[in-house]
Amino acid sequence: MNVLTARMRPILAVITLGLGLGSHAAAEATADPAAVAPAATANHIHCEIFTLTDGRSLSGFYDSDKQAINIVSETSGKPLGSMNVAATDIVSRKPLDITIVAPKPRGSDGQWLDNYTLALASAHATNRPILIAFTGSDWCFWCKKLHKEVFSTEVFRAWAAQHVILLLADFPRQTQQPNALIEQNRHLEGVYAITGYPTVLLVDGDGTKLATSGYNSLDAKGWIADLSHQTKLWQ
């Protein structure tokens, strides 16, 4: 843990069916995830698709002791609850293999975060640097130009989604912010000795500065090239 991470921790500590059946089955479904015990290997869940006497199909696992189907989503494998179903109400059953797609770490999809702790965690999870934009979103003329000409473009968004974790350290004058966010941003401003806006830093997962930028009249492609020239990360 580096000094920046240690100093930020106390600051950022301030900052989760009803299905009806015919006469042979109960009509109540429960949303108890504990009732679901999927058979899983790596990124797959192995379950079944059950066709019932009323023509409907359910995906999940059959508990013969409780005579219930533990229902899961066919697309994600997420538990959806359990439903009492007698064995005689099951017309057919066939295997179903669900591939689980792990969610991307927050901030790794080209969207801006405002929480340093989350940005740091995503940086470690993806082995990417953090791009911190120090800005005054509602008063700084050059900040607005940088946002319009670079950050809001599809070129930048596509690049960011593949290469960096985005963190916005905003210092607005008309927009009220939570005290914890104000304190976090001021602390980051002090740690990196920011003296003007916009200032854009590229830092690694330990908070070490790798590159510096700001508004330089370049379009998105040129701006990215200028930033990349300062580091060997993408060469």
C-alpha cells in the first residue's frame, strides 16, 4: 500500500414470482436464493429446462425432497426463487448449460467514476492506469472545451473503455457535492499539487504519476496520442 492509498482510506470510508400452476402444484414462489444450489464448473452453470403440464417452461434445479424447482435466469444463472412443483407436473426436462459472464469492474467501460477507492480497485482488477481529470465542470471555460472536444467524443470513449479507468475530480462552484466527495477531491488536489484546471493525470494502481495533460487544442485522437507519448504503456 502506498502513501496515497493509506492517506485516502479514512477519507473514503465516509463514501442490494409469482408463478401459477395447475391443480397439481402450489402457486407460490419464494425469492430465497439459498434454496438454489447450482451445479457449476468454472464459468458455467449446469441445470435443466422443465416443461410443465400447463405448457410453461422453467429453468433451474429440481429438489426431489422438497418437490420444488429452484429457478434461475436462463441468461445469467442468477437465482430467481423456488417454486413447489410435484414430479407429476413435469412433462419433460432437458439439460441447460448457462455461461456466466463476469461483470466488468466499475469504470472500465469508459464511464467516469468519482470515487477514488472504486477507481483504485478497478485499476488493480484490470491492470490499467487511472486517468484523473481535475476540472471545474460548471465554471471553467477550458474544462468545458476539453470535455466537448475530447472526453465526450466516441474516439475517446472507445479508447478509454479499452485502456484506462476514468476518475473525475470535479470542483464545481454552483453544484452542491457531498462533503466526503469534496474532501476526497481536495485531498487528491493537494497530493498531486494541482494548481490549475483542467489538469489530467495518468497514475498507476499505486497512485504514482505516469503522465500529465490538460487542454491543448488537439482533437481526441491527437490528445490521446500526446498522452500516450509520455508513457510506454501502449507502445
